[in-house]
Amino acid sequence: MTVAAPTDHDIIALRRGIRLQWEQHQQAWVILFPEGMVTLNDSASAILRLCQDEVSVGTLIATLQQQFPDANLAADVREFLATALQENWLVITPDRL
């Protein structure tokens, strides 16, 4: 099942039971969950670090755009977020911001 990309107004956060941490041995960020572990690339870790607290998709994209002003990254970020939602790493939370 394919998950639609979230809208700018959706509030997202790491799913309960997911832990994001720096893994010294691998020299990379990883997400840990009951089913296993995934080693993240730099782009994925930059996005997921912003999702440790609830954040709107629009704010997340704006923050990344400030960090990487020469990149046109909105479409790629939305695509990754849809994948992360499908993998159950992220959840869309009720609008509480």
C-alpha cells in the first residue's frame, strides 16, 4: 500500500517505540525499533532528527531549506516522509501545534 505524501499542515512525529540515535560504531544515525534497526544516510537523518518532536511538514521543510539554501528539496522531503510513514517510522498526529 502506498502512502500519500503529507501536506504542509500535517503534524508529524516519530512513532512511539522508535528511537533515533548516533551509532558510534557505524559512524551514522540509526533508528531503532522492536523489529530491528535501520542505518540512515545524511539526508534521512537530517529529516528524522527534526521529527523527534511534533513538527508540521511545512516547518520541517522551511527549516531544511534554511540549512541547505541552494537545494530544491521540498519534493524529495515529502517523498521521504511518505516512505517513513509507510514504514511506520513516523505518524501524523492530531493538530496540536
